[in-house]
Amino acid sequence: MQGLMMDVPLSITSVMRHAERNHAEREVIALTADGGLKRQTYTETFRRARRLANALARLGLAPGDRGATLAWNDSRHMELYYAVSCAGYVLHTLNPRLPPRQIAWIAHHAGDRCLFADPEFAPLVAAITPQLPELRTVIFLADPRGMPVSGPENALCYEQLLEPESEHFDWPALDERSASSLCYTSGTTGDPKGVLYSHRSTVLHAMAANMADVMGTRSTDCVLPVVPMFHVNAWGTPYFAPMAGAKLVLPGRRAGDPATLCDLIDGEQVTLSLGVPTVWLALLQYLEQTGRRLPGLARVVVGGSACPEAIIDAFRDRHGIEVHHAWGMTETSPLGSFNTPRAGDERLPETDRRQRRASQGRAVFGIELRIVGDDGREQARDGRSCGALQARGPFVASAYYAPDGLVTAQHREWFDTGDVAAIDAAGYMRITDRTKDVIKSGGEWISSIELENLAVAHPAIAEAAVIAAQHERWGERPLLIVVRERGCTAQRDEILQFLAGRVPGWWLPDDVIFVEGIPHTATGKIDKRALRREYAEVLRQRPSADPLLSMR
Ligand code: AMP
């Protein structure tokens, strides 16, 4: 017997309608490039999204076409999030921190038809557009005064594009399974892979995020995503905040600067903020140095990399701010697990409670997590047994995007995360290792394979391995381990100079270690786990140049 309930599709358009009807006057505030604050309500935001949808139709986009962005967190980006997806196109958020060559590869693979870019990315846009024959239009997210002087010929101005358009647009009725947005992950080996979200998965993920034991967002909240809107949809913030009717603060390009972040949190009375551990460590240090307080900030969500227990404790004990440690991936939309106390935890001894608090938390409803051994059998949930972490659920990717429509790497029953974890009887999950061969520094991926390939091109290097070494500030930094060609004496600086210019500055290894031989596995691959066992700690306390912050 079938149920007799309405078959109303779960669409991003329904989030927009809900916010317009019920939270019309709640604000979306953006920190602009010149340091000012731009304020508009949800009503104004979605009115502008309608004008944008009319403009997209005028540009000749067809249903399913990809509209790309190269942009920081701001209100124009928010308008694109809704106009592109709700008009039936696919929003493709490009990560401007990747090497230009990789951005061009990704935009080409996605078949992007138009590109919306912040003016500061004009040189980057100029560098990649010649490699994108299918790209028809570039639009700079600016008014006429803010247009870049250089940049591709015929580039359009966003405000001029919107100006003549009507505020009326009939949003199409969309199949809830149709694609809404696309985000590439480089957190695997090989080429970046496109994760194609649907309207349905996005809405379910936002609902899961708003559950009381997850973000628990309320209309009285003010949410600030430090996590960029090009990182897995800022972990869902542009959807779950309007769904709850929360005020939204978008910090532009300067969110990495703790003083700016502190001013914004304080000035706008932010109650909930999300970002990678590096951001919270920098904010914590700033608060301790200046004596400033953030009494309004109740909750901080930290994910993307393992969050040191010391950060969680310091925020809680010294500043009264609850830090929730979360785990997720581009492929899981991203929320997979979230740390909030479970009934009964209060009766545990303090050491056990702390251990649970520092873990990556418990599976969010909508996601099932399990760990399996080498034989594919599920491991005990006893908190000690470790295994490959697998996930499944309605907002977990079933396959990666392929331009020819051919499905690549279908994840049939369970999705293999590439992480190694232990899960205890209460469901708390602890990431213990990673099988994928990449480095995550300050929340951004660095390809160890690309660095190794470049390093072995140096005439003095016979073999090279790059591993993720633990780092106090950045979580991980690349460490280059090399075997020199016989008779060669090349030193650290010479090798690093050779790599400089060939990779983004923040990819440069923090150090080079010279060894007689590199260990290999039985199948002849470099044994990264053995190398990590030996060298993972050598960088931990070392200060490193500030490569990421200089990009923010
Ligand atoms: P991405 O697809 O770029 O979001 O990266 C996802 C990967 O980041 C995961 O598979 C983990 O390797 C890592 N990651 C995310 N959150 C955490 C966390 N809280 N602790 C440890 N690793 C994490």
C-alpha cells in the first residue's frame, strides 16, 4: 500500500520560498573588498536572484548547463547559489587557491558555459580562459566602478547585467533528483573528481544540519561561515541558514585575518561560526594576545582536518565557546559526523568525556558509517578496532561526474572515504589515519604525487617521496624525502628553489630530508605509512611561513 502524502519535490527553490515568506527581513551581510559592510535582506537577495535568473536565460544557458564561480563568500555569490540552481542550471564553485592549470582542467572537465568571478581574480581568469573553448561568457562580480582594468575582452559587469532585468521570474518546477551544484575534490589520488549534488540531497543535508544535535540553527542565530563557499557549499550554510531564518554574515576574502574575524563576530553578534582548525587556532591566539572577548559567540564548528583537543578545551574553558568537532567530505555533502554530547556522557569519568569530545563525533542522521577490515568485513565498534571508514546515505555521492555521461567509479553499496577510523559502542568516531595519498594543510589539499613528480625531474634526485608531516598550526605540511643520485650533492635550498614557481607557494615542502633509501611495499609502491611513522613528527613544533594566510 502506498502512503497518501503529497509528492512535493525537495528543491532548493523551496528553501528560498520558505525564507522569503517567513524570514523576509532577516539580513545577509557581506564584508566588501574595501572593508565596508553590504546589508540586504533575504527578500532583497532573492529579488536579485530573480533578476539574475532572467539574465542567465538571456545569456542563452540551457537546462543543466554549468555556471561557474571564482568567488569569496559574499552576497553576490549567495545570489548565484539560488539563481543558477533554482533556474535549472548547475552551480559549479571553483577553488581559486588551486594552481591555475588545475582550475582550467576542472572548468574544462565540467564544461562550464559561463564564469562569474570576483574582480581580483582577473589575472587568473585571463590565464585560464584561453584553455576553455566551451566557455561563452565571463562576468565580473562588480559594479562598473569595480571592474578590473585587465581581463578577457567582452567580460560583462554583474551589476550592469542585472540592471535591466525584471524582478519577476517563474522558477521552473524541478525534478528533485536533478543536479543543483558541482564541486570538485582533489582529496584523492589522480585527477580531481566532480561531486554532483542534487536538489534533494542538498535539502536533506540542510535539514540534517539544522537538527538540534547537529548545528541546531534557529531563527535567532547569526551564522558566519569562514569556510569558503567553494568548499563543499560552505558546508551547507547558504542553505541551512535561510531554512532556519538565521541571519547570515559573509566575510569576503579576509576571513583568515583574526582581527577582522573578531570585529565581524563582535559587531554582528554572530552566534555560530564554521571553519577549519587553522582559523580557530589563529583566532584563539589573537583573543589571548589582545584580551578581547566574544560573549555572543556560542558555538564554533570545526572540521576539514582533525582539531587538536587543546583548541576545543581552550575555547570552552577560557572563552565559554562550545567547539563542535565535525568530520565530512565533498562526497558526503559534507556533514558525516558531528560532535555533541550524548545522553549518559555526563556520568562518564572526565578523561572519557574529554576523549569523546575530541573525537570527530557521531554519525549525523542521513549518514551511516561503518569500518571494515582488509577482508571487507565490518570491524567491531569497540573504540579500539580500526578499519577503512565507509559511508552511505541520501547525501553521499553514488558516482563522480563524467562529461560524457559515463558514470565513473560508482560506489555501489558503500562509499570508501579513504580515511581510517575507530568507532566506539556509543557511535563516537575517531579518525586515526588516511589511506589516500594527499596532504591537507590549513583545510586545502596539496598533491603529494604532483610534488614527487616535479622533484624527480631535478637531475640530482633519484627518488622522492612527499608525506604529510604533522604541524601545530596548519594541521599538516608537506615534507620532501629524497634519495640523491650517486655523487650528487644538491642541498635543501637548491631543491626547494627548483620547485618554487612550478607549484603555488603554499605547496612548497617545509623541509627536505636526505636518505639512503626509501622503503617500498610488497607491490613496489613507496611505503608512505612507514615514512609517516618515521618522519610525521619532525615539523610539528616548527614555525612555517604563512603561505595560506597571504592568499586570504
Ligand atoms: P574534502 O573532500 O576536501 O572536504 O576533504 C575530506 C577529507 O578531509 C576527509 O576524508 C578527511 O581525510 C579530512 N577531514 C575532514 N574532516 C576531518 C576531521 N574532523 N578530522 C580529520 N580529518 C578530517
